[in-house]
Amino acid sequence: MQKNILITGAAKRIGAACARLLHSEGGNIVLHYRSSKDDALQLCNELNQKRPDSAKLIQADLLNMHELEAVAREAALAWGGIDVLINNASAFYPTAVNDVSEWQWDELLGSNLKAPFFLAKSLVETLTDNKGCIVNIVDIHAERGLKGYPVYSIAKAGLAAMTRVLAKELGPVVRVNAVSPGAILWPESELSEQDKAEILQRIILNRRGEPLDIAKAVLFLIKDADYMTGQILTVDGGRTLFC
Ligand SMILES: NC(=O)c1ccc[n+]([C@@H]2O[C@H](COP(=O)([O-])OP(=O)(O)OC[C@H]3O[C@@H](n4cnc5c(N)ncnc54)[C@H](OP(=O)(O)O)[C@@H]3O)[C@@H](O)[C@H]2O)c1
């Protein structure tokens, strides 16, 4: 798979799993990170040791439009064009409705919805030239909001809507799809053991998924889903059957 792939928030966790799998399939990876410099550097070195000049790093806070545009520009220059944009970067934290600040709204909507849209906009030319595709990482709670996380849920609902809208706008040349994870990795801000147990109880396969489960779905959408656009693949161990 000779594709040049930009992954946002790729330094660790699900983004890094996507980078490793897509790289192992032959992709060149532009790894975007914001603050996880050490993890990003380590991953970039790991990939370049496997295949020289197959990974590059770009640092940016995607809430800053100038930095976002620079990411798109540099990514498009990296190997002469981008074939795939994976919108994975995301802020995730609870927000009580009566206490949420405008800054929190801007951060959650900015990272989960505005940045994916403006990255798509900034890359549309190179994606079109390369008959490329976009994969958005959504969340099962885009459909039915996660209690305690209204603003995050609204942002992901927007990203799901954006997946379908951009599929229409950018078709027939650029395909736009999404992967919707259930419980894969616990958030970096800790959940209580009781919360974790309650989540696990509602998963038919009785366990969390692995980052690799998401990466495999992303790979499928890029490599083998030539006749799919505007679709959202749910990877949740059957959890949505309980919602
Ligand atoms: N984990 C799960 O079980 C789960 C479940 C459902 C959906 N998802 C979705 O799957 C994706 C990956 O999940 P994850 O848990 O691996 O993500 P994560 O660790 O929570 O976040 C991924 C990266 O997003 C980057 N990021 C956040 N705000 C940013 C900003 N303003 N500008 C640039 N980068 C920013 C961070 O980069 P730095 O560390 O470099 O700052 C972070 O490492 C996300 O879209 C998430 O919503 C995950």
C-alpha cells in the first residue's frame, strides 16, 4: 500500500496503533502530535528504522488555525502529496452543563470537529489529486451522548454528520468514512473502578477492545473499501446493542 498518510494525535494509544499498522502495510506516515514529543519521536524513529524516510513528525496545537494550516502544508510537501487524512486527535473530559466554560466548549469542539473539517479543507486539493480518502475517528456516543460528557458528545455527533456531508461534497473522487470505537482504552484522566465495571458489563464480548481493533478497521476503510463512502464502522464489541 504505497500511500502517504497524515494521522493527527498519533504519538500514542489509538493513533500510534494506526500508525504502526498502516506503516507495516507500506504506508508513509506523517505523525502529528501536540505535547507528547517523546512518544512521537520514539515512534517516528521506530518506523524510520524499519524503513528509512517513511515517517515524519509535525507538532501543532490544532486549536490554532495557523498551526493547523501549517500541518496541512507540511504534510502535503512531505512526500509530494497526501493520500489519506486520519482525524484522530481529540480532547475528552466531562463537562457539567451548569459549569461548562466557553474555553472547554472551544477545546472539545475545536479538536473533535473544527480541526477535522479545516484539515479536510486544507488538504482537499492533494486528496483530490491522489484520489484519496479521509477517515474520522468518531465514538459510539456520537449517536447517544455519554452522560456527563455533553460537549464531547455534541462534538462527536458533529464529526459523524461531517463524515456524511463531506462524503457528498468530496465525492466521487475523495471517499470519507469513519470508525466509531466503543470502550478501547480507558481515558488518561482516571475513571473509577465502578465506572469501568459498569461499562464492561454492557459489552457483549465482555471486554474492552484493543487499539489494534480500531487500526484494522481504519486499514480496511483505506485499502479495501473502494465502494464505501459516508459510512461509519462501529467497533465496540456489541456495546451499542445495550444502549
Ligand atoms: N480510547 C477509547 O476507548 C475511545 C473510545 C471512543 C472513541 N475514541 C476516539 O478515538 C480517538 C483516539 O482515542 P485515544 O483515547 O487514543 O485518544 P487520546 O489519547 O485521548 O487523544 C489522542 C491525542 O489527541 C491529541 N490532541 C488533543 N487535543 C489536541 C489539540 N488541541 N491539538 C492537537 N492534538 C490534540 C493529543 O496529542 P498530544 O498527546 O500530543 O498532546 C492526544 O495524544 C479519539 O478521537 C477518541 O475520541 C477513543
